[in-house]
Amino acid sequence: MIIPPYLKKGDRIGIVCPSGYMPAENTPKGIMALEQHGFTIKLGKTVGNQHYYFSGTDEERLDDLQMMLNDDAVKAIYFGRGGYGLSRIIDKIDFKKFKKNPKWLVGYSDITVLHAHINRNYKIATLHAPMIGAWNEYGENNAYNLSVINALKGKKADYSCAAFALNKQGHAKGELVGGNLSIVNHLIGTRSSYQTRNKILFLEDVGEYLYHIDRLFIQLKRAGLLKGLAGLVLGGFTELKDTIIPFGKDIETLLAEHLAGYDYPVCYRFPVGHTMENYALKIGQEYSLSVKAAGVRLKEG
């Protein structure tokens, strides 16, 4: 696995929106925070740009991202927001210069498309983390936003969370992969799909119907992505919806039923997902997962 260079004072961070539209006014606090930590900023043309749902046409979003990937002076690319749109352009992105000059790509949600594609095809580590808008939404000094800065500077992650009754205890060590559940499923059968055997997989999602989460986990099982894992980390499944006729199970019970036949450690309610509680995780790096009766620890290295 290739680890991009960690950032130092004076390094430039590019900000682009390769998926959904994000108003430009969502960026100032994030830009200020990055500058206060010693970085300089290069704003892409898609920040504040809008083409219906998207931050630009497919061509505009592709060109903006490609420009940042090709710019040797840009040491990391920090995405504005997710939403939807990367899968429309993923096969047109040219990664030749990125392979020769890797840089950290920072984001989550729809950015899972990039994380998975790069992990599968280029074996370059990326950073699943809060995006630039999170600084405006959640403040400048919370531990989750600051975990992005720490990760970019090379500090090794060491996170913990409370025990949960349905956790499966055990210890695992392996490469960390994952992201948004819907996107991980969306990529199955493509050349961007994760290979998960012997790895620690993490998953989160937002705004889905309970029956849809059920269907997504059935797809994961049938596609073999849950088989042979080293461990599984389940993050936030938030803003869930139910049908008029209730599905009949809460989210943890639903997930536990799908995972009953596997013997690797499983952690529920880890702080990663579409809320403020969203720690930065280095996809492609080695982590150790310890799930005990007293609590859970996910540590890099």
C-alpha cells in the first residue's frame, strides 16, 4: 500500500466538489481552520457552482477534479460535500499523474466511490473523513474535525467507543476499507468494488428505509463481501425511515440477524457517519480492532 506524503506547514490543499452542489458560504470556517493550521488553499471552480442537483456538469466536475489531481503543488484534495455524482465520471478520471505523485483525498459519503476505486486499482491510501462543510456545521474545535488535521499531519489514529450489547467480542488486525453502505453496494460487480477478505470493513449510512438496509446487507452477503473479514465496524445509521406498514425491527437487530453466521469481531455504533461524530479513517492502512466487554478500540498500526 502506498501512503501519500503527510502534510507540513505551507502545503497547499485543494478544495473541489465532484458530486452534489454545495453553497460557497459553507466553506469559510473550514478554510480558516486549515489556514490556522499552516496550510494554504486552492479553491476549485466547482465550489459554489451549480448545475441542477450537481456542482457542475459532468465535464465541469471532471475537469476540476482532474486539475487538482494533476497539480503537483496540491498536496491534498479536500472535498466539499458528497451527495451523488462521482460514479458518473469515475471511469473518465485519468490517474496517471496521481499514481506518480500521490496525495491525500479527503471525504466520505459519495466520495466512497473514489476511496474504493483507488484502493482496488492503485493501492494508494485515502482519508475517509468529514468534509469542508463540517467545519461550518459543527464548529472549529470538535475532536472529529480535528482528527482530519491530525491524520493529514501523520498522527496515528487511536479511537475508542462504548460497548454495545450486540457487539461480538474479539481482536482483529488488517487493512481498513469501507465507507457508505449504499455506495459499497452500488460498486459491486464493477472494477471499483472493494476486495474485503481478511480486511477490517467499516460501513455507515443515512436516510435509508429499514427494508433497504436489509436488502443492501443481503446483497453484501450474496456478493461475498462479508465472508472472511478480519472484523466489521458498523458506524452511524442515521435518519432512517420506515414504511407505513412497519418493517418490524430496529436497525441493530436487523444487522445482527445478518451477521449471526460470522465469527469475526463486530462493533456497533462506532463514531463514523453522517453526523458530527465522524472520525477520520485512513483507508488502506493497517488497523487493529479490539472489541471487549468494557468497550471498543480501533487503532492504526
